[in-house]
Amino acid sequence: MNADRSAPSSRAAGAAGHRVRVDLRGRTALVTGGTGGMGRVVVTELARAGAHVLTVSRDASRGRHLREQIAREVGADRVQVLTGDLSVRADLHALAERVKAEHPELHLLVNNAGAHYRTRGLSADGVERHVAVNHLAGFTLTYLLQDQLRAAAAAGTGPAHGVAAGGVGARVVDVVSDTVNDTRTLKLGGSPRPVRLDPAQLVDLRRINPAEGFVAFEAYARAKLLTTMCALEFAHRLAADGVAVNCVHPGIVSTGIVDDLVPTWLRPLRPLLHRVLLTPEQGAASTLRLATDPEVTGTGLYCRRSTPAPAPAAVHDPRLRAAAWALSRDWAETP
Ligand SMILES: NC(=O)c1ccc[n+]([C@@H]2O[C@H](COP(=O)([O-])OP(=O)(O)OC[C@H]3O[C@@H](n4cnc5c(N)ncnc54)[C@H](OP(=O)(O)O)[C@@H]3O)[C@@H](O)[C@H]2O)c1
């Protein structure tokens, strides 16, 4: 795809934000978590570059407000907000059905929504909440919308179609977290502590992040690990069809989720902490780059911001990865 001078304005997303360099008119993108810090920037910049952007809100009136705000900002009404709770499987099925019915081609899927919960809780489907929101939501949307992604790639209208190496025509970006490589909340000396995944738990999703020994930050990281594992599996399975699947850790960014992660004793320093973190525009930049930059031609990448980085060993263990993928697929297929 070539940049087009007559394309809708695609100026930078504020200081150090990523400037979408391609004309996305005629393209459809689905971005989860559009009401949040980074998701809102991603939705806005994709819409500014001309894409028709679908996002999801749990609350219809918040969704309407978001749509109106972004329409004012970009000068065009290109955002469609669907209503649903991403932790609920029936809602994921309904969202996917709606997208399929209205958009036979999906060029971009950005699984950005995420959450950190201080205490353990179960989703309506009986799965630990971190697993439901941070892993199964994105997995299910990717799995159920595979044909629409393939169709976009086959039609040759994806964001990087025509780029010499790979010719990738449709893209999935999973926003994960480098907690997969280090679950220490404070990294003051010592060695990184990669998240552990007990293979014995990979037989039933309800066994993952059990009550015994529950540590919220590790539970969050384990869900992100499952996503990273499955992303690589999706990347292998979809490569031949021209669909790229990559993961990104956006950096430590001043958004709502960080407040949930700050240990209680550090709360008084919250305002100071937010000042030294990346802005949502800076955080969203790496997601936007993986989603749209014609120079990104790889698939199956794990990126720390814009740089490919090593993922934990479990991601590269074909048996563990296949088990995680099959378990998630069975969950996603269950009506
Ligand atoms: N901020 C960081 O430092 C950091 C670092 C590494 C990775 N990440 C990842 O970056 C992504 C974006 O997060 P953020 O930092 O922008 O945080 P955020 O501002 O808290 O945004 C999270 C988004 O996810 C949505 N969401 C959460 N649970 C949902 C559910 N059950 N159904 C529908 N939507 C739901 C939220 O919707 P509501 O508005 O309705 O709550 C919100 O739009 C997440 O995947 C996060 O894990 C963030």
C-alpha cells in the first residue's frame, strides 16, 4: 500500500506518537479497549488515517461519547462502537458475528483490551478473570475472525500489501506485557523472574491461576504469556494466508491499568510516577507501528516497544504452545 497525498490527515498522535504513514481508506480495523488510555489513541489514529474502526465498550453511552469525541477530533465519523463485555464468551461470539455480518474483510485486529485485578475472581464462564480478559478475549476474536482476516489478505488490501518481503496483507497485533519476562513489580536488583506456567494446568482453563498461591501480578503475566504463546501459533497457522500476527509490550505507560498495578505503599507517589511514565501516545506508537508500518514485514514477533525481543522459553516450546492453543480453541468454539 502506498502513502497517498490526498489521504485523510494522518498527523502525529501528539508528542512522540506514531504517525500512520499509510492511507487506510477502505480498510476495516477492530481495536479492543478503545475507551482506555492506549486503545483510544490507536482508534483515533487509525480513523485519522482513513480506516473504518470498530471498537468495543461495555457501556453503550460511553461508546457513543467516544465515537462523537473522535469524530470531532479527526473531522470524520469513522468509528463504530459495539457494546459487549470481553470477559464474557457469549458477548465475544455476538461481537464476532456482528463483525462477520457487516465486514467480510478485516484488515487489522488489535487485541489491546486488558485488565489487572488486585483480587482473584472468576468470569461469568468460570475462568479466572485475567485469563478471560487478557487472553481469551483476544484469542476468541482472532479465532472467530480468521476468515475475515484471510479474506482481507487475499484481496490484497491489507496495510502492508505489496511490501517486498512477505507481502503481508492483514495484521493482528496483541498488546501483551513484558511481565512475561519478569514478574517483579519493583526491579531493584536481583535477576528477572519470568512467569511460570505449570504444564499440568494446561488441561483445563479453569485450572490456570488457581486460588492457591494466587499473586495478581503473576496471574496477569501468565495470561499475557498464554496470549504470546498462542500468537506465535496463530502466526504459523496464518502465515501462508498472508496474515501477520505479532505481539507488543508497549512500555510502562501512564494509563488506568498502572494505578491498579502500583503497590499500596507507593500510592502516595502516584502523581509523580505518572509524570515519568510514557504517555498513552508514546505507548500506542509501537502498536500502531506493528499494525500499519509498511517496513514491518515479520510475523510471530515479540516486540519490546519497537524492538524484537526474546520471549520466554514456553513460547518456543511447540508442545506447550500447541496445548495452550488447543485449550483456547476449544473454549472459543464452545457456544
Ligand atoms: N499501561 C501499561 O504500562 C501497560 C504495560 C504493558 C501492557 N499494557 C497493556 O496495554 C493494553 C492497554 O491498556 P492501557 O494501559 O491502555 O490500560 P487502560 O487505560 O486501563 O485500558 C484498558 C482497556 O481495556 C478495556 N477492558 C478491560 N476489561 C474489559 C472487558 N471486560 N470488556 C471490555 N473492555 C475491557 C477497558 O475498558 P473500560 O474503559 O470499560 O474499563 C479499557 O478500554 C492492555 O492490554 C494492557 O495489559 C499496558
